[in-house]
Amino acid sequence: MKSVLVILTQANLANLQVHESLSATMVLATFGCEVKVLLQDAALSLLNSELQFEQLKHAFKIASNMVDSFEFYDLTPVLVEKKNQNSNFVAQAEQDIEFVELNSEFIQSFDFVLYW
């Protein structure tokens, strides 16, 4: 089975691309790929599941709602770099999180890496 590391860097409410990236990640997991998701930088905001969608306030639906469904796709635990373990988003997260050191050895342990 092929293994894929998906590195997400875009914020929760940034644009439609974050929704497309999450959807593609879930499709990969559905069709037999071993997928791990690493949240980086602004994508840490995807751990905030407290937000409520308000049509007049938000241009796009809240992507963190998709992250909440990761457990159904065997995409847990969500990976976060060790350097971000003190982030407010990480501290308040309800998702299962694993802290990793992002280095060449870690990246080379996967067959493919997708960076969105």
C-alpha cells in the first residue's frame, strides 16, 4: 500500500482551496492509500472546531468541520510539528494529535508528499 503525507498550510477560512485539499485527502484515504495529514503554519487553525458558519460573515464554509470527520477516514492522529505544540490552536484542539519532527528522514518515510 502506498503511503502519502499531506502537508496543509492554509488557514481555516482562507479560501476554497483548503476545502479542495481536504476533500482530495479524504478521497485518497477512501481508496486504499495510507494517508497522514500534517498541519503547518496557518493550517493549525483547522484544529479550531468551535467556529460556527455565518453566511453573511464567512465567504466559505468552515473547513475545520471537515477535519472533525477525519476519524471516519482513518486520518487520525493529525500530525503537528513539535515546535508548534504550544500553539493555542493545538492546546484547545479536540482532535487526536501526534507531534513529529519534520525532517528529511520523516519525509522520506512516505512514498508521496502533497504540499497544499
